[in-house]
Amino acid sequence: MRGATHAKWAACAVAVALAATACGGGDDDNGGGSGDSGAVLTSSWTDPQNPLEPANTNEVQGGKVMDMIFRGLKRYNPRTGAAEDMLAEKIETSDSQTFDITVKDGWTFSNGEEVTAQSFVDAWNYGASLKNNQKNAYFFSYIEGYDKVHPEDGGDQSAETMSGLKVTGPRTFTVKLTQKFSTFPDTLGYTAFYPLPKAFFDDHSAWLGKPVGNGPYTVDSYAKGSQMSLKKWEDYPGDDAAQNGGVTLKVYTDNNTAYTDLMAGNLDLVDDVPAQQLKNVRSDLGDRYLNTPAGIIQTLSFPFYDDQWNKADSDKVRKGLSRAINREQITDTIFQKTRTPATDWTSPVLGEEGGYKEGLCGEFCEYDADEAKKLIEEGGGIPGGQVKITYNADTGSHKLWVDAVCNSINNALDNEKACVGNPVGTFADFREQASTQKLSGPFRAGWQMDYPLIQNFLQPLYYTNASSNDGKWSNEDFDKLVDQANQETDTAKAVELFQQAEEVVRDDMAAIPLWYQNGSAGWSDRLSDVALNPFSVPVYNEIKVS
């Protein structure tokens, strides 16, 4: 946190909280060994929603690749989650509103181009521009001039670049925000803030076909629906170079098939052990199985753009549905206690100091069939008479838990047709429908933190028109509290304001919290030093292959 005058509070609180739930790895955990630095491992994967651009990648599968081929100003420690300087030599501020950033010398992209201040400024301006239609544009909204390059009122874009970004030297630039944002430096390890080479702008289509970054790996080839091949970048200048020769990400439409391939010796790593295998995984893999807390929460979101789900007293229907879900039974039987019933909208990995407040949801997250029926009746009944929970069918575990949730709702309401699952074929198709507001009922929403701050569990999901607010929920009181919390430089006061904002989410049941998710992985006997970071993603560069 060197040079970030007011940003220390969040990272320090989170680091303390995560230290107790570190992901493991290292020689003592997984057998160690020198491995073969030229050997390639194979890992399960799913095609990402969008072409791989940093500012257009806001889901897990694409994020895995971004974090392998890019490095930003900050990097989140794979053990503690703390935001640490990567390409940032220093980030300085005297007022938590204007930041002076110096980029480290000696960094290049894998094509040999130097990483400069301009590499960041050009990338951020591209990501923010309305005409480029980037999913993560919202992350630049605090930078002065964002409203000119990305007008929210449907008006015309009146500028090409944000006035708050100024290159002041080959390795220095300033960022001026529209308000104080004390934890802004801690967000700069997120995908949206990665730098881009000139090649991205000179031949965009060619770059998309074979992305060029500045991380430990380079993209060798990608065949959608089949696999992506990533190779170790031998000249990588960072201190976290790949300990293997590369990673081949193999596309699976069913993670049960991936597990079967692992057991058959046709795959080295599965980073999401399917629920159907949890009873057997310990006997199958022994110490080649990892299950660890992660910054992930599963929720049910609602289409607030549909008047039927956003009318007066509809919050009672949502609260009633929440009370009809027996979380403890589902996490015990379906997930073999590798999930924990959620009692708020964040994650326990944040710890109390970082903003997690156990029990904030209160009675609305407690199963009670009678109260469920009463609330739904008071709210005017289920819109259309039936809840259809949409989910992607290419992960087998989703069907299991959606069916279990529907069974719980049906039993609580004494109506076997009150709830049904509505599968969509692939993750990419599901995300496309969810992010373009094409769903007519509740839908599954898993949130994997982008960076370990309570702000990240709330603002991107529930702030008006935020990047991942797929249901289009909007509340002025919530927005105001988030803005106030972001300006606050005192740890306790900032957390308190965010928790007050979370109470607004609770009072309207903007989404139904289901359970906190652990990260899980199983691997072949070829691998050692396997670990999951606090985001539940494998630390690929540390894995050794024998």
C-alpha cells in the first residue's frame, strides 16, 4: 500500500480476515517437488461470455485468462487477498481524490512493447468510452470526465477521453476523481484497469484473435468450444513467473465429465468439483483435493425491469420466497457442507473488520413455511403464479440446487408447481440473456469478488445502473450511502456506512442470499503446489508439473 495515503484501511482489514482462511499450496501442502518447468498442464474451463478484453470481461471464466496474461498496477495476494503493488512503483494522494501514479520501469508486453503510463491511460479511456460498449465501463465512473465519454442519459458522447486522466511523463500519470474515494488504489488490481499495448488499437480484430498482454502466460491458440492453449512467457519480467510450461484450458459443458476425465487420467485439474462427486472426492483423490473458503456468494436475482416483480409490496413476495428456502438442508444434502447458509449479502472471508455482518439478513433468511405463505399472500402472490428460476445447464451442480430450491419452495407453499427450473444451455448464453435484461423471472447469480472489499459485494451489483446490476434494481438511499462510504477515510465509519447500505438491500430483498461458497479443486498426481486464491481461482503460475 506504499504511497496510498488513505487506502490502507480496507486492505489491512481484509488481509487480517483472510489470513485465517489462506488457500494453502506450497511444498508442505501439496507435496512440492521441483517439477518440469517446461511441462504443460490441462485444466477444466468454460467458454467466456465475451471476447477477451480487460474492460469487457466481468465473469469468472474470462477472468481466469485475463489474470494469466495480464498484470496491473496492483495484484491481489494469492494467499491473503491484500492489494499489493505490482506495476505500481508508487501511488500518492493528499486528498483521496487526485492520485499521482508512477509505473515501474522494465515492464514490457509479450510482443516487446514497453508498458508505460500511456498504456494505462489509453486502456482506461477505451474501457470507459460509450462507443466501445465495454461491460466494465462503470468501473471508471468516478474518474472526472466519465460523463462526457459515457453519458448515462442516452445523450451523445461529447469527448473521446476522460479529463481526469493526464499523462505527465513516460511512467507517470494522474487520476482525478469526481469525489473522494479512499480505497480507489485497492481497486486497481481488477481486470478493467489492466494496461493495453498499441497493438490492441492498431489491429483490434487481430488482437482479439490472439490477445497480447504482460502477464506470465501468452495465448498460443483458442478454438471456441474446444480449448485455449496458454504458454509460459519465458521473458516475463515479474517475480511471479510460471513454474510450468503452460496451461491448456479445455472446454467442458458438464463438470461431471471433467471430473470423469480427471479420474481417467485425461485431465490434470478440475477447479469446481461437481456436487454429485462431493461424497466420493476424498476417497477418490485423497490429499489431491482442496476445499477452502472463498469470496463467493450465491443469490437469486430478480428482473426489476419487469413491473410484475417491481410493484408495490413485491418485496414481501421476495421475502416470502426467501423464507421458503431451507438453506441448511440444501447445503448439507446437496453440497455436503461445502457451502454455508448465507445470512448477509457479502462473504465471511471479509471478517467483521472488513464488513461482514453475520445475521444481517435476520429472519428473512430463516426457513419458515407459514411465514413464507403469509408474506407471499400479503405481497399479492407470485407473479404469473409460478417462479421459473433460470440457470445455465452446462454446470451440473446448478440443476441440482435449483431443483432443491424449487422443491423447498413447493413444499413450503403446498404447491408442487409453484417453482420450476428454467435451464439455458450454456454459461455464455445465460449471461447474455441476464446482462441484456431478457429474463422474465428470478435467475441464479453467483458473485465472485473482484477485489476483497465490502464495496465490491454491494456497489457493482446494486448501485443504480452498475456494471453487474443485471436485474436493474435501483434505490436512492442505497446509492447515497455507498457514495458516502466511498468518501470516508476512517475504517469503522466506512464499514458502518456500507452496512447501512446493505440493510437497504435487505429491506427491499433486492436479491435472495442463498449460501457462501467454498472454492474446490481436484488434481492429478502429475501436479504439485496446487492452491486456490481467495477468489477460488487456481494460482496457475505456481503449479508444478512432473
